[in-house]
Amino acid sequence: MPEYTLRDATLDDAAAIAAVHWTGRRAVYLPLVPEEHWRTDTQAAGIEAWKRRLTAGETPLVAEVDGLVVGFAVVGKATPRLGHEPKRDLALHDLWVTPEMHGSGISRALLNGVLPPARSAELWIAAANTGARKFFQKNGFLPDATTGTGEDGVLEVRLVR
């Protein structure tokens, strides 16, 4: 397991968070969405989106290895999604790590950093993302039979604990 540190993100982390987010999304969603999706869902657009999110007060927890951001997690108020009212007060909005850090323990550290194991929450995830679904199941999140299709055409399932 690599040595890593966890800390709250700052505005200066927008580009690094966007890189982790875009790389992770491409790895999961590339086979699920049409190629034209990636003409607008670019890393540059992600940087601007993360600058807005960070400026608005969102504070992801980031993981660093050797001074580089390799993952992040964001938790916040659960809101209606894909036509469904939330089942929990909190939602895990994002948890992404670079592919080379999968299996390193960083994902679990980020998850526990934003949502201690006894804390109930919900999250939405691509139904086809079986690796992440197994990870979340090991961490107490189970499907509640609620599904929806996002604007990108990807079937998502809600997991709750």
C-alpha cells in the first residue's frame, strides 16, 4: 500500500480533481455512452466545473501520494435524483481514485473520511460498474431496487446503508 495523506481540497486542486474525475469517468463510461458525449465532457470542462463547485463551498476530501492528488470523495445533502426522492439525509456524490490506485486502500480511506462506517447514506452508481458496486457492498451499501436512466443514457442504481 502506498503512503498517502488525506486533506480537504482547496481551489488550487481543481485541475487535479478534474483529472482524476475525468480519467475515472472515461474508464467507466467510455463503453456506455456515445463517442460524441466526450466532445463536451472534456477534462477542460471538468476543471471549470470543479472551480465552480469549490468556489461554491464544496469541500472534497483528497488523497495524495507523493504530492499528487490520486483520489477524492464528496459527501453532501441527498437530493432527488432521476425522478426519485432520497431515502437518506446524506449522499456520497463522488468517490474516484486513479486506476493505478485501485486496491490500494485509498478508496476505503476516502469513503471512511467522508462517511464513517456507521453513518447511513445513499449513492447512485452506473449499474454496469460492477467493480465499484462490489467495493460499496463490502462497505455496507446495498441496492434498494431503485433505478433510473441519466441524461447520458446510462442505467444507474441506488445503493443505501
